[in-house]
Amino acid sequence: MLSLTNSQIKRWSLRLAGLFILMAALFWLGSHLLLPGLIKKSLTEYGKKIGYEISYQHLSLSPLRLRVELDGLHLAKEGGSKLLEFKKLAITLKWTKLVIGELGFDEVLLEEPKVLVEKNLPKGIHAGSWNWQELIAAVEKAIPPSDPKELKKPLKISVDEIIVSSASLSLVDDSSKLKESLNPFTMRLLDVANYDKNGLVTGVRGQYDFNLGALQFFIPGINKTIAYRHVAITGGLDNPQPGNLGAQLNLRLDEGEIRSRWDFNTGSKSVNGKLEIHSLATSPIVALLPANKELIGTSGLMNADLTLKIGGETDSVAGDIHISDLAILEKGQKNPLIVWKMADILQFEYQSVKLKQGSNNSLAIDQLAIDAPTLQFEINEEGFSNFRRLFARPTIELKSEPVAGSKVSTLSTFNLDIRSTLLKNGEVYFSDMAMRPNFKVDVKRFNATLLGVSNTPGRFATVAMDGIVAGSGGMRVKGQASFDDPRRNHDILMSFRNLPLTAFNPAVMTFAGYQITSGRLNLNLNYKANDGELNGSNQIIIKKVVLGDEVPDFTGKKLPLGLAIALLEDSDDTIDVTVRIAGNVDSPEFSASGLVWQAISNVLTNVATAPFRALASILGMGGEEGVNAVPGEAVFLVADQDRLEKFGEYLVKRPNSSLEIIGTYDPVLDKKELARAKADSAILQDAGFKLAPGEPVPTPSFTDPKVQSGLKAAYAQYIGRIKLGQRLLTLPDGEKRNEQLHEELISGIEITDVELQELAKSRAKTAYGFMVKADPSLKDRVQLGDVKTVEAGKEGIPLDVEIRIK
């Protein structure tokens, strides 16, 4: 048996202690004196091998603590910019993880890292690639090839805590002229590992916390910048099962928050996400709108619950969105462009279906409700609206070039379906700066309902609107429209009641040259368009209008408003006229408002220049040529007789106007036709026919023996019996002889100027009789004037009339 004394034990203990101290000293000397230099040399050589500069200032190793500290790292491409540099990196390993074959880190601390992500203009081997892509390609090239038959056990890696402080990131893309920086920001990751809870290496999991500080980022393409005062990102990664990766991402943007959960399926390459948005400010988002001038969001908060599905044949996003207290201002303007109290987009779903030759996109919304919206609509001095200025695409002339080879065009469709759209208690402020003075009118308590809005061809949406116009006027709209192209297909009825005429003074002053002192306006507008063919009816009812002073130095076409009011206003001081328009909306020069104003202008102009034509238009009787007499006779056809009677009935109810009928004649045509009428009247009378008074003289038929006898009698009366005998002896009996006798008879009748003037007077008296037929009291308001010469029209001899204010 071996026995040790106390002195021997003590001696062996001292020897073992000394050996341990010697080994520790040697290990320390190697770790602090030899190993750092060897590592630095190896990194330098490796950097040269892959074409990069890798250097650092100081490396400190603590073997017993399993801690490595690296100061002043510098990583750059040879002759290029720095990819990475930092002040200090500290890494602490865990003994407990190492002994079980796992690469485990207690903590990783990184101070003041500076990262450059850069893409240069296309040149060199890696033309147009990012600098970090080039680094990865160089590293992969330097790695020796592995044996594909060799089975490798995946290495487990875990980190308890990763802290990055005072970091900065620079992003540069020369191709898009992008140059952005993010600094300073902090990052914290907890319990990071590449295996799941069962120890299976499947991906990455862990908790993370990014404090990015203030963020201002330029978005290429749209040339917009998004900015937040404070940005923070928190969340975690997990592996619920093989082939799946889960991520919890919580984003803090100033006072707003976006909470999201994402599930990635590596097999199907699909992503499912759920987002909850709480009190997110819309101001930074407003700045991204594709407007021609900067828009400023002065207020607005967004809340939303969304689900997203990405991958496979269909991508979709669905949920509810609520935007409250929104206010958008055009830069440089005092009044907001758009304001609303609350907007709800309920049960919406956007889908994008991928097809072989394009995509099929659709947006379905169950309800779109906006509470208390306010809209500023302004037309500037050049005649362009603020919305056109803001959102219209600039016109670019494209030069056609020959195409080498045919290409398959991609097709993309978009389907819209909104079941219900509700606007409550809104306001619209309209102003037209092109008018002098400026025209301004507002619509308050505006409500609108649209049901079944869809851009599917052939489907019509129901439209209903109401509101208060110019303080006291009522507005109501109802009908239907096809939102596939509402301009080309619609049936809308608009009614306006009790509008103050003084509110429209700028328009009247601009286009008519007068002011209006008082009066009220009612409008009934009905517009129907079918495949672009528009028919519109505009009933205009004006009550108790009082015309003011003329506009001094008016340069436009001054309209006879005084005469028009006298002619149009009835005994109740009411003007009721209907103006109809028609046209094709696809025509480049088409303008509904232009057609309406042109029609009104024509009526008002005709009041002074062609009153009968104006009255016919007002009463909807047609007759663009007014009232016309039969050439050579003091006779009016039935249609013109009816017009004259209706004009009389119309004047009975318009006590503020009087008429002077002016008899007219055409010196050329009437002279010829009066001779014809005299000849035919004589022929028919001598033939024993009685002519009805007020009826046109009929053309004789010379196949009748009585008419032939009448022709001879009339010829003998006006030309002479001797001449008649000569013609009967020298001309063979028959149709041609009768025609020649008829022509010679007409030519032989002399018509004097006095007879033509008497003809004109007779026409005026005849017209007078038809007009006063409705009411004998009109005799004091309808008078006969002097006759005058006119030029015949295609409908006959136009009767003239002058309107006077009583």
C-alpha cells in the first residue's frame, strides 16, 4: 500500500501549482503577445487574397473569460470606399455552450459601427452590383470546394444578447442618384439562435429592438422624402415548425405604432401577415402623394386592422382602415385642400392575380364612409382647377420609332366594386379666379350616397346627393351612372332651389356685362348620356329678378338682358325657360357648360335680333327660321299660324313687354311670286273656283278644261285678246301651249313698289290678327310698324318684330 506523508503531499501540491502557473503564464503570453499579431497578419493576408483591405488598431483576448475585444476595424475594397468600420467590438463566449458542441455567445457589443451600402455605375467585373454583393462573391470564391459526399452536422449558434450602439448606415446608388444616411441608431437582439425549441436547426429566432432615432429617407422613382422624428423597431423571430419562420415586427413611428405578425413558408414561398395600426400620423404619408406640387399633411391619424397574403398565384390585403381628423394643405396656400373628421374603409379587399401575360387586380369595399369632409375647389386665372394643376400628368410628345421584332404586350386589368359610399355633412368651397370679379360659392351640409359603384361595363350605380348652396339654396341630385365611364353613360337629375342670383353676379358681369340687384333662381337639370351621345334639358326659373347697372368698360358680347327679362317675365315676376342641348362627349371640343351657355346666349341675343326665333326656342316649338310668310302672298302656313297664336298667349302672361310687328317683303322674290299669285288667282276665279281666304293660292292644273278656259280669260285680261288669238293660232294645242301662256301671263303682270309695300302691310295685319286672337287686351300692346325689305329665306319671307319694355 502506498502511503503519503503530509510533507510529500505538500511538495506535490506545490509542484502542480507551479506547473499550472507556468502553463497559465505561457498561455497568457501567447494570447497577448503572439496570437494577436498572428491574427492580424492572417487577416491582412486574407484581405489581399480577396482584394480587400482588412485592418484594426488593437485586439485583446481574455482566454479565461472567453472574451475578445477588437478596436478600430477598417474594411474597404482595395482602392475603393470603406464598407465597414467601428470603434469597438466585444464578444464573450459561454463555456457551457462550448462543452456541448454549440457556438454560444454570452454577449456581442458593437460600438459606433459605420456601414456603407453602395452601388456604382455599371463598369468593371461586377457592373452595377452592390458593394456587399461583391464582397460576398469574393469570399465565396476564396472558400475551397467541399466534398459533396461528406456529411456535415449543422452547427448550432446562439447569442444571449447583441447590442449595437451609435450606429450609422449610408445608402448610395449612383444609377438612381440615391444618397441617404441613417444615424445614429441603436439595436438590441436577445436570445438569438438558429435552432428551434427542440434543438433542430431550422432558421433564426430571437427578440430584437432597434432604436433608429430620427429618420429622413428619400424614395427614388417618386422623388419624395419621408421623415419621422423618432423610429423604433421591436419584435422577435421564431420557428414554430420546420419550413416555417415566424416574425413579430412592431414599428414605432413618432407617437404611432404598427404591430405585425408575419409567417413565412419556405416550401411554398408564401407570406401571411397581420397588421394592427394605432394612431399613425398621416402627415409623412401625405408627402408621398403623386402631386405636381408639394402637399402638406397638417393633421390626421390612421388606425387599421389588416391581413396580407403574398405568394402563389394571388396576393391580397384585406381589413378595415380608419383615418380621423385629416387635413391636407397645398404648399403656399392658406386654406386646406381637403379636410375630414373621419373616414372609414370597411371590409375592403385588394387582390392581385398573376397571369401569364399580365395581372388581374381588384378592389372591393363594403362601405366607404366620410364624415364632415371639406373640399377646396378653385379655378385659377388661366382657367385650370387646383386638382388639375396638382394631379394632371404632364403632356409628353412621343416620337414613333420603328420596332424591330414584335413583343407580347402585357395586359393588366383593374376591377372596382364599392357597395356603399356615404358622405355626411360635408362642405365644398368653389371659387373661379378667371372671372372679374372673382366668383365664389359654397355648398354646405353636403350629403351623398352612392350604391353599387363598379367599373364593370354595363353596371350603373345609384347616386343621391343634397346640400345647401350659397347659404340659402337647396340642392338635390338623384340618378344613376356607369362608373366604367360616367361621362359617357349616365342619367342624372339635378334640382336647385331658391339660389340667390346675387351670388352669381361675377358670372353675369363677366359674360353678360350687367349686375343683378336681387332675385332667386331655381334649376332643374336632366342629363342623359348613352355611349357618349348626350341629351340635356336645362329648366331655368328666375323669380323677381332686378337688373342693376351695366359693367363699365365691358369688352365682351353684351346681351340684351333688359329686353329678355321684359319678354320672359310673367305676371308673377317669374321667368321659366328650358334650354336643351345635345352632343357627343367624345368630341374634342365638347363642353356641356359651353353648350348651355351658348344656347342661353343665343336665346338672349335673338330676343333683340330675332324675337320670333327666340320665342320659338323658349316655347320649344322649333322653327329656327322664326315666322315666315308665303312668298308673294299675305299668308302664313298652319305651323306659323300656330306659332303666332302661341306667341300671343305667351305675351298675355308677360305684362312688362310690348311688340311692334313689322311687315316685310323681298323686292325680288315677292315681285315674281306676287305676279304668280295674281295670275293663278285670276285663272282659278275665271275657272269658277272659290279661293279660301288666308290660304295659299294653289297651282292650277291645266289638265282641267275649266282651268284652260280660265287661263285664256286671264291672259286676255292682262296681256290682251289680240295676243291671245295669235298664240292660239300659232301654237299647237296641248300642255306646252298652256305652260307658255301661263309663263307669259306671269311675266306680263306688272308689280309696283306700292303693291309690295301693301303686301308687307297685309302680312303684318294678318300676323296681328293671329296674335291678338288669344286675348283682345293685347291690342294695346301689339302695334303695327313701318314695313321694310328683307331677304327671303328657305322657309319663306321672315316676319320681323321689335320688342319694347312697357
